[in-house]
Amino acid sequence: MAIEAVLLESPTMRATVADRVEVLDRVRALTLLPDGVHVTSEGVASYFEVEEKAIRSMVIDHRAELTANGYTVITGGRLSAFKALSELHTRARALALFNRRTVLNVAMLLRDSEIARQVRFYLLDAEESMRVQPVENHVGGAVDNPPLVPGSVDEAVSRLAERVVQNVITRSVTPLLNALVLEVGSNSRKLDAVVDRVDRLERIVLDDEEKAIARRRMRLLRALDEGVEGAPEQLLR
């Protein structure tokens, strides 16, 4: 599953990032009603550049989730009071209201909107930035990492990172290690051959030196037997 699709498919993941309403303004300005808190269905449709019926259809499919995030429909006296407070002119008998949290919820559910895709991109980027920030490591014992939530961005990123590491190991690290093993083995054999050659040369040198000493001693003994004149030092050369 693509990382962006996690938001589209996972209510659990949407709930974990539902407070990141600041990402809405990173894409475009959200025009609120005069109360500075709410947006109508028309305003939400305008923000995401879709038809209002797409927003109404989404409310039908995800009403419980949207309601939990602040979506409400006001009627009767509440509607009259709200219209007076916000100077809203409408003859509708009911008014659907979205707050910023609910608008963000819509962005995580709306598939056919480029604006919604951009909001999801910034939302995931903000979540990733927060996730990789270093945290203080308190002395006094290790703290276990919380388990990954199935369908969460952490799980998706973890799986992606695992695949990347596996590919790097398979394509780069393993061939490099194999090459190093072969090279080390080859160098080891070459070194053994050089050591053996040096050993043989040392034996040859020592043998020649011993032979030379033996020949000089033989000349000295022969000279002494025959009474040859000359210093022993000269005969030993």
C-alpha cells in the first residue's frame, strides 16, 4: 500500500494526525465564516475545488468519523442564533458546519481533489519530520518503542525502509563482501607464495655461505698440511 493511501484507507491513521490543521494553510488559505471557526459545505467544496455534492456524499459515507472531529448540523433556534452571530444570510432550515479539524478530515478522505492530495502530502511530510526528530535519552533505563499500529504511516515507512535495506544488501553489500573475500583469499595465497620463496632463498643463501666457509677451511687445512706460506687470514678469504 502506498504511503498516501494509508490516510485514505485507515481511520486509525487519520485519527493520529487529526490535530495537524496547520497544514491546510500550507496549501491554500481556508476562508472561515465570520465566527472565525466554521466553514459551510459550500466553503469546503470551494477549498478543495470540487462540487458541493461530493462533500455531501462524503458526509453520508463517513458521518460518524466527521462528527467525532467536529462536524455538526444546526437547526431551529441554534441556527437562528448562529446566523445572527455570524451575520450569515441563508434561508436554509439546516446548516452543516465544518471546523478546521473536520476540513482536514475531509482532505484525508477526498480522493478526486488535487488540493486534498497536496494537503495529504504536507501532512505526511510534517508527520515524518516529527517522527525523525531526536528525543532526549533519559538516563535510568532503556525505553521500549511502542508497537507499530497496523495500517499506520510508521508501519508503511518501516516496511518500505526494510525493503530498501534488503535491496541495498542484496545489490551492493553482498557482492562487495564476496569480492573482498575473493581478493583476501587471492592475496593470502600470494603472500604464502612469497613467504615460501623467501624461505627458500634464505636456505640457499645460508647453504652457499656454509659451503664457502667449508671451502675456506679446507684450503686452510690443505695449506697447513703442505706448509704453504701466508697468514691464515689470507687463506680464509
